[in-house]
Amino acid sequence: MNATQLFLKFLSLLRVHPIAGGLEISDAALRIALSDGGMWHFAGVRLPPGTLEAGAVKDRDQFLGALHELKRQTALQVGNRQIRTIVTLSSANVYSQVFRLPEVSGENLGKAVLLNLDMTSPISREKAYSGWQVVGKDEKSVNLEILSAFVDKTQVDEVIAALEEVGFIVYAVESRALALARLLREQGAGFESDAPSLVLTVDGSGVEFLIIRSGQLFFRYFVGWQEVQGDAKEISWDSFQTIFLRHFRQITNYYGSHWKGELRDVFCIAGNMKEGITRVIAEHSSLQVKELALATGAAVDPEWFVAMGGALRGLASPHEDREINLLENSARKEFKKREIIGFLKFWRIAVPAALGIFLIGAFIADVYLVRMHTQSDAEADAKISATDRKEIEALQAKANAFNASVAAIENAGKDTFRKMNAFETVDTLFKENEVTLTRFSVQEKKNAVVTNGRAASEDQVTKLAAAFKASGKFQSVNVPLTDIASGKDGVFFSMTLSIIPSKTR
């Protein structure tokens, strides 16, 4: 275990760094892989037929029941810990496409990408969530290669609403193709990032081809079993082989017409069809088929690979995450707010613990000094030189200074608790009165809290002020009329709350 993993493990024990969870949602099952940077935990629930269809929730009650069961299983393994959940949509139709742009940076890059997203979106932008990430750079044309993705907004909203109702905290939403590319890049055995590769998966939904370059996803192509079966009652090996070869050649030809560098490896997840597919590829191409396995050598069933790929994203720092996120902006803000509250709750535990350690140290030092004093008798005291007396006096002065520091830290901890309680009260009352909190600050010298918010009407502002007065936790509530402004998005206002001093509460 390296230094980074040790540090993440330490933070996890202190409950600062949450456990990362990759949650794969398909029409057939829910699978979650949990990791704190060290040990992996897995849990899964089969979905009754008809619960989800092509990623859309058809039976919400059954879906909620499955999520509750999955939540129960995770609690048995990691306790009621906060889980940074990355949701991978395996059944939903996530459209993806790579396009090129001249190399620009900053706001110009964002504007150029959004313009291309408007033009390339296969569905109406008002009905879709979209995302993008830079996956490469064409050195010859000096163009950036941008991977874009689109998904139906309604499907995502239904899934996220159910997850939040059960208690899952969603950090990101992505496609299974991104999760598999990440797993191959970070933990794939025999994978070389500088060599282009093809990833082939065969499961209950169909056959999926992924083109990976420099460890990044560049192209996804999916063939459903319905297309393979056609009008036949069952799928024969000969018909599967014929259709598979046709699509396989289309993929390799597509790669050859778009990029340089020869494809060498095919990483395959095909279950009991692996041997047959390997034989077909060997007979009709020079590509080498490799089984997609973990570089760690851990014996993990491939059905968990998608969930593991999602969890790996959750282990990375949010500040370094530049990958596609198909989550609504308001949901992202909610996640950040929950992380801040979780961080504050951690310090509510850490501060008393630190104070306890300091107090124990002070007590031990005090007992030691008292014992030294009582053991010295008058005869020994008479023999003490002037130099020794000065050293003892200096030691006593240091002990007094230490005790004063401990008292200061204890008072600071109490003040911190009081401010955190004020934040929680403000946040709760704003939510209960359906008013949006846009700013929260504490004026140390005035012992006051200043908030800004947005309400639907002035009546809501008046009701909110009355709620703060009735709470009994503030000395006064002031809403200056000059700070109330009406706009097309509602009524904007400022409210000043005087905190009741701790000695009177």
C-alpha cells in the first residue's frame, strides 16, 4: 500500500474521505462496488422483469424496493458511511461522439464545445443532459479531440430521484463505456496506454465494441440481441458469427479511416462465448484477443467490472475530475453542500477529541508537578541553589502557559459548535419555508449572521423572518427594506441575525 492509499485510509477512518461506490444500473440488476482505496466490497440485487426497460423506470415501487435492499447490503459491509456514488447507466441509451476543435483554452473552449454540442446532439438539447471531456490532441492538425455524450433527461431524473429517496448521494452519472475504459486504463492487466485497443463485451443486452486510444474512450458501437436474432426463434452460432464478423469489420475499418496506429489487442469479456469469439477473430484478423482481467491479480467476476470502473472515479479528487458527468447542475450543487456539512460534522467530533487529548496531557503534567512538589521536603528545599530555583520557576511558568492555551482551545471549540449550529438552523428554516439560501456569513465582531436569499414573494420573506424570531435561537432578526429587490427570478433580500451569546443560552 503506497503513501496515497495510506493517507486515504486514514481519512476514511476519520470519516473525512467518504467511501467510493460505483453503482451499475441495468434492466436486469443493480450492482455496487465499494472501495476506500484498499479493500473492495460488492453487493447486488436482481431486478424483477419489467422494473426497468431500456434504462427507463417502469415500476417505481419495485425499483425503490431493490434500492432499499441494496442499501441494506451496503450498510452490513461498510456501516452507515457516506458513499460518494458514481452511477453507471448500462441500459440507458447514452449517445457519444468525438469531434475536433482548434486548440483554444478557457472560456473560448467552453463556448466552442457548447456550440458543437448543439449541432451534434441526436435529441433535443432541452430534453437531454450532456457532457464533454478532452480525450486527445491531433498533433498533425493541432486540433483537440473532444468526447461528447448525451442522455435522455427524464430517465436520469427518475433514477436520481429514487436514489436520493433511498439515501444514496450521487456524485456523477456516466455510461458503462466510460467506466470500462477507466478500469482498463487504471487496473487492466496487459494494457498499454500508448497502443490503441479494442474492448469487446458480450452480455445479456448484446454486443458492445469500444475503441480505446491513449487510455481514453473514442468510440462506442452497440449491437442488441434483437438485431442479431431478427425474425428467427433462436440465435444459431452460424448466424451470430456472420453478424458478429460484419460488425467487427465495420469497427476495424472505421478505426483505420479515422486514426493512425495499428490495432493490436482486443480485450474481451464474453463469458462462455469467449472461446468461440476468440477463434473467429483469430481466423479473420491479426488482432490478439486478451481476457480483460485486473492487474492486481484479484479473482473478481467480470460482471463487477463496470461498477468497479465507476468506483475508481469516486476515489479520485473531485478537483481533478474532468470526465463527463451527465448529472443535473442542481444535483451537483446538492452533493457539494452535503460534503461541506459532512466535513463540519467531522470537526464536531475532531475538536472535542483534540481537546480531550490536550486536557489529559495537562492533567498528567499537573499530577507530575504536584508529586514532585510534595516529595521535596524542607531540607531539600534549603539545599536548592538559586539556579535550580530559576529553572523550577521557568517550568511552572511554561505549565501555566500550557494550561492557558488549553482553555483557549476549549473556548474556541465551543464557539465553533455555536456557529455550526447557527448554520444548520438557518439552512433548515430556509428549506422549511421554501426559500433559497444564496449566501451565509458570520460577522465575528458583531456576533451576527448575515444571509442572502431568493424567495417567490415578499410574504415568504416575512414568514421566514417570523420563523427565525419564533425559533428562540437569535436575539434579533433584521430585514432591511432597502435590501429587498424584486426581479424576474423572484424576490432577493438580505437578513441579519444576532446570535445569542453562549453564556445566555
